[in-house]
Amino acid sequence: MKLAVFVSDYRLNVDTLDRLTSAKLGIILVQNGVYHATLKENGKPSSLLGKNADYYVLMDDLETRGLGSATIDDNIKVISYGDIVDLIFNEYEKTAWL
């Protein structure tokens, strides 16, 4: 199964993600979840970014919070709403929201 997970909160317990199993995992950072892509905790990236997954961050939510694509990690792809639709219909079979 190919699973896309929307993460909308910065204070996410990664244990939930650890329990998800799939052949392909995509993590889409939206709303306050975009802070995982930009902020560092004690000088280290968010623990969420340590998963074996494809990472995406919604540009509109970055810009709404005064952040830009230059501040995010290289392994995170900046996407638009249209890109999210393409991912849901072409890349992933199921979606979840955390």
C-alpha cells in the first residue's frame, strides 16, 4: 500500500507514524506542520524528518507563516495545492490526517 500522511500540527507524537506501515510513505506538511520543515529543536531537525519517507511541504502554508523555501531541508519538496491533488490521485492509494 502507498500511504500519504498529512501532518498539520507541530507538536506531533511520532509514535503514531512509527505504527504506520506501507510500501511507500509520503509525509505532507500542511498548516502548522510546516514548522517541522524549518525549525530545529536543540540544533537538530524535527524527529519527524528521520522517517523513511518522501517529504512534501505546502508552499502556501510556508508563506502564510512568513517562511520561505530557502529555509527548508533539501530532502523536502515544496509543493502547491495542485501538486497535492496530483500526489493523491497518482502516487498514493490511501491518505491519513494527523
